[in-house]
Amino acid sequence: MVHRILVAGYYGFDNGGDELILFSLLNEFKRFNNKVEITILSRNPSKTGRNYKVKAINRWNSLRVALAIFRTDLFVFGGGGLLQDLTSSWSIYYYLGLILLAKLFFKKVFLISQGVGPIRRRISRKVTGIILGFVDLITVRDELSKFELGKLNENLSVSIVPDPLFNLDRFAFTKEVAINEQPTIGVCLQGWGKDERFKQRVREICDELVRKIESKIIFIPFHKGEDLKISKDIIENRTNDYQLFLWQEVEDLFEFYNKIDLILGMRLHSIILACLLGKPFVAISLPKTHPLYDPKVESFLELLGYEAIDMAVPAVEIAGKVPEILANRQKFLEQLSPRVAKLRESSRKNIEMMQSLLENVA
């Protein structure tokens, strides 16, 4: 028997983190005991279908989406921060609407390793708590997300399972690592392009790295729609020769990580990928008082026993962390490895739960 699985997420938006999640999920589906037919809801279905060799439909085509939900056996919401209203006040209602329609069609719904919140609008919190009460299985990626769901609906049964990206086989994507003549630092920002103080602080950090250890700086916009402009703004008119790496497929991200010595990252999946591919990292975050502060990176780092560095810290202090970590690279990775292995082991629970749901489909 062939089971149909419909997958929703922030796909087709040129967001490296979400594309990595989808890539990882699709690899796991191949290991299922039963044959499965996968359909992806995507903003760019032709690109998604071409890159992953799966069926994809336009997420904005209401009729086709409704028909896909009606035909599916299991509706999976594939990781990421879908349930939040920080980046958009209305995207949360898109996903809640999909869940509601699926339950009206009596379909099984599984929310996989969600990063929940922030959900700031009172009405959004109320509606989210009600609709999630109908979901068959919910896993979240950290303790903070579980706590947030408990406030929305205390009757929800929620398990903590690490991000789906931890299912990736690192050895399948780690090729021969380049030996760099100078320390090569990847910089992954989060695109708050209107904040000039933020851009100036990043320039100061990068300039300090060049001055201190003659670093080669390469910016990588994980979310091209949000991060590309700010990366270009920082690179422009610099006396130092900073570079820009533009990825097209997730394999390009693996290639990029094989070329660098350390990632200086703000985006969650830039840090997770560093963990999986054996690269040291320095995680930086906006101050907690900043209106766009998002705790998800720090929530993840708590699982590893690390902390993010506040962007308000002087640039010389942030830059100083890099040579310190590079000088003790082996020790850093040896401490990191068992913690990552534990998360990889836990992340398999999602697939086991999904298979169990499918076995109960008539």
C-alpha cells in the first residue's frame, strides 16, 4: 500500500534553514518501511520539484491545496518556526487554516519539531491554542516552545524532539576539507537591513577579525530574501575584500561549510549545520530589549551547553572569541560531539512517530 504524505512549511522562499529541513525529511522518508508518495506545498513548486525530485504544488493555489489535503493520508508540518507572528502577523493563520481544513477532512496531522513563538497578538494566541487541540501529534524542538504551547493550551500533549536537520548523515556531505592559508570565516546574518547600528557593529567585528588574524570573510545569506541586502550593504565600500556566497541548492550550503574554518552566525540553522559538519561556531544574537529579538538560537544553544554573544558586546570582544576558538578547535569539537550525537539520536523519534501514524491509517 502506498501512503500519501503532504508536507507544509516555509518552502520555496530561498530560506536555507527551511530547505535543509525539507532535504532532511525527504531523506528520512526514503527509509520508510512502506512506500510513500510525497507532495510539497511550496511558493516555488517548479524549483522545489526540480531540486528534490518530488511533486510540489503552489501553496497559494487554494483549490489544489484543498484537493491535496483531501487526498492525503498524513499532513506533516515540517519543522521551523511556523507558529509565530514576529516576521508576519498573518502567516500563522495560513498554517492554522491548513490544519483546520485537514481536520475537517478527518486527516491525520503531525507538527514536527516546531519552534513556537513569539506569538504576541492575543487573538492569535487564543486561536492557536484552540486549533492545536485537534492535532494528532505535536513535537517541539526545545523546552521554551513546549512552555509556550502549555500557555496556549494546557491540555496539549507535546514532546521535545530536536530539529529534523539532526537526521542528516554528516559523512554523506562532508568532502575533503580545504586547507586555508588564512582563517576563513563564514558570516551568516539575519536581515534587519534598516538598523544602521547593527550593520556598523558587524563591520567593526569583521574589520577586527581581519586586523587581528588576517581573516578571509565570506558572507552567506541563508535567507536570500531577507539577508542578501544587509550582507551587500556591509560589503559595499569596504577597504577589506569581503566576499559573498550565494547558494542555489542545499548541496551548495554543504560545499560552503567545507570551505570555511568557523561560522559566525545569527540564524539557527547556520549553527545547527556547523554542529553537524564539524565546524566551530560563534553564535551572536540581538539584545533581548530589541523589538525583533528571537530566543530560538539561545534556546537551541542551551541544549548544547553554550551561550550566544549579545550584539551589544563591544566588537573587539566578539571578534576575540574567534581566534580563541580556532586555537582550541579540537577541544571545542570534542566537547560538542557527544552532545550533538545525543540530539541526533533523539531526532529519530519523529520518524518513528510518523510511521506509527501511517500504520493506523485505514
